[in-house]
Amino acid sequence: MRLLAIFIVAALLFAGCLNFGQAAPAGKTDVQNAPANATDGANTSAQAGPEETGPIPEGARAVYLDYNPDEFAKSLAEKKIVFLEFFSAQNQESILFEPKIYDAFSQMATSRKYMNVIGFRVVKEEWEDLALQYGVSESNTHVIIGRDGSVVLKENGNWDKQKLMDSIRQAN
């Protein structure tokens, strides 16, 4: 009797191993093995699409730098999304927003959604030409330039990290 019980348990284990990795019965989905584009009528907006997975190509990672005219011109020529932060050490809002910018760009650097995005910190002493070109008259002004070189957004005032990331994402 004991031998029969062992044989039955072994047979069940063996049968279970044979079914491992096969498709789930109709109406059920194996989450780990489901294709990325599988839908069952549920909201799939949270699923990562192919453009949001995989390694970020060299030179496409989001980065925030001190303003450099040559790098700025190169970024526009490469059709990157450009974020300009007109910064002044005499403006409390600029000072408070700066760590949020660095935090946002650190997060964006790890996401394919923000590929080919570059930000520049433009200090007051370097404003003259850029401020005239983009119609900026005061510090703590944020400008986002789209891939086609046009101003997508220009706004002065307090932003938080999420507003910065959302604004850049919308320009993408």
C-alpha cells in the first residue's frame, strides 16, 4: 500500500513537470510568460512598451549640465529636447528648485522615456544672448525646446520635480 502511494505521488509530480511551461488554460494568463502586447480588456497603460525597456544607447541618456554654447548648439542640431533653467544665486526660488532638477534628471537618465533630453543651467552672467533669443527677463524661468527647435513651453515660477518631468515628457 505504501509503495502504491509513493508511485501515485511520483506519477503526479512527473505529470506536473510535463505540463510546466505550456500555455495556460483559456481565460487564464500566466503573468510572467504573457507577451508584452497581451490584452484582456484591462487597462494596460502601466505596461512597459518596447520603447521603455532595454539599455539606453550611448549618448542618449538624459543629462543636466552647466550651459555651454557649443553643447547647446550640438543638442539642437541632434534634435534633442532641451530644457533651459535660467538660474540666479540671488533668487530663492532658483536655489530651492535646483536640487529638484538634479533629482529629476537622475531619474530620467535611467528611463528610455526620456532619451535624448538635455538640460542646461544658465547662470545669470551667461543669460544675455539666450535670454534675448527666448524672451526671458527673470530668473527661475524654465524653457523647453522641442526636437524641431521651437519653444514648447516657457514658464516662470515654482515647479516641482514631477512638473519638470511631466513637461519634458509632453514635449517628447
